[in-house]
Amino acid sequence: MQYESDERAIARAIEALADGETIDHGTARAIAAGFTDGGDTVNYSFVSTGAMPTDSDTPGADVLHSLYRGVDAQTLSASNEALLALDYYLEDREAAGDTDRVDGWSDMWVLKHVDRPHETGTLPDCFACDTED
Ligand SMILES: [Zn+2]
């Protein structure tokens, strides 16, 4: 079965947010993973465990800035909405003091629908539709 691209799933997740809501862990991980170059430990640690830097006063900003490294301006601008959503997510966790590794993190990802255009909830064999019931 074919699933929609990460990019589309992320855009859909962001679109579905109501005012003041933030993205879930899996969506945050999928966004961050799109910027992983493997060489940055803050970025790597966040993508692999959900942990944010503990030796910092600004753990959220540290994670976000670690993603920007080595990324060109055009890519950053094209990913502006996703990065903004990630920024709110990180600020939320930072404000809650929730900067540790997250249980089950490595199994989390943005919810992806079957890649057959359909309204959410209308395709019986779509795993993502199923879990939204
Ligand atoms: Zn679906």
C-alpha cells in the first residue's frame, strides 16, 4: 500500500490544528528528521529520542537552530510553516519542563493516509482514517 509523502502528511497535520494547538510528537519528529544531516548531536538526539538539551536555558531554540545548520535559505523558506509548528511544539515542551527523552518515541511518526486522494475518515482500509474514529 502506498502512503502519502511525509511532506503532505506534515502539511495536513498542520492544517488540522485549531488555534493554540500544537503538533504531536510524531509530527515533530518527522519535521525534524527532514533536516537531519547526522553531524549535529542536538538534532540527532532529538530525532532519535525526543530529548532536548538539558544544559541549556533555551532548549527549544537550541533544537530549532540545530536544524537550520547547513540548510539553504530556499529550503528554510519552503518549510516555514512546518518549522513554525515545530517551534511552538518545542516552546510548549520547554515551558512544561518536559525536555527529557520521550517513551516510545522511535515508533512515532506523522500520521500518514493512503496515497489515494480521499476525505479523512472515508477510506475503510486507510490506517490513518481508522485511528481518527
Ligand atoms: Zn485516510
